[in-house]
Amino acid sequence: MHVAEAGSGDAVVMLHGFPQHWWEWRDVIPAVAEHYRVICPDLRGAGWTDAPADGYMSSQLQADVLALLDALDLDQVHLVTHDWSSILGYLTCFDHPERVRDHVAMAVPPPGVKLDGGFAGRALRHGWFNLVLDAYRGRAMTTPTRVLIGADDRVVKAVFEGAIEVPGASHFLVDDRPDLVADQVLEFIKS
């Protein structure tokens, strides 16, 4: 597994979206690394990490991330995720809450949110690869979590309670407004 790292202190693990890799975080890393150890892996099949023929189910991706934490001797981390990695983040918060201090998720609705009637159509049209939201049906989130959505996101257009809209950003809010993303991450994990 390829990993980009910067800074020192408590660990902040940033998991990229699809079809990206660690480079997605390039403009967020400097601000966060001033205060924390930032760890940005390329997940299985992305960037410079191996791309085996199988093993892309959420359970295997989660095992990969947990193995990385173990290899780096990290008992608990701040987790920052975007796109389909937010689903992986939610599942990790459910399955291993002791490993995640807090979670900033971007561009994917949180567990238990009531979605507007048009969400399914938009998701099928623009974000079909995110349709595993049923995996956390009926589960309660105990990990402190902040959800960010781009104000111009075509998939997650409905504003749900508790989400923070990032102005001037679409689904790829990390690319569109890295300054505001870094500010939100730092504000949340420092609290």
C-alpha cells in the first residue's frame, strides 16, 4: 500500500474518493500537517497501491485500512473521507469505533438521514458506485461525525440536517475548495 505522509502528532488518516488517489488531498495536507501527522494512503487498486483482480468489497478495503493502522502502530485516528471512502469510513465507525476518534465525511449522506425522493434517481445517474447505503441500515453511529457536502453537488443536492454546505463546491469539494475543507477538518478535530 502506497502512503503519503506529512507532519507529526496525532494521526489524521485521509481516504480518497473514486476515481482518485492520495493526490486528492494535496491542497489540504499542508494546513492539517501544521498540527497533525497526516496519512494519505492509496487504497487498493488506486494510485501506486497494488491492484489485484479481486478484493474490492468494503470488508476487504476496511481490512486494508485497519492493517495499515496496525502496521503504523496507530490505535486510534482522526478519519477524513470523501466519496465512496465515506461509506468505508461510516462502516469502520460502526465496526471498529475504538479505532476512530472522530470522522469528517464528505459528499455521502450519513447513516439514518432521510433523503428526498429524487436522491435515488440522481445517485443512479451520477453516483451509481455509491449505492451501498443500505449497509448501515438500522445501525447507530456513536463516533462524532461531521458531514460536508458541496453546495453545488448534483448527487447529494438535498440538504440534510447536520450537514455543512461548502460554498463554491461540487461533489469534488476537496478539489474545488481545499481551503474550506481544511478549515472544517481542523475546526472539528480540534474540538
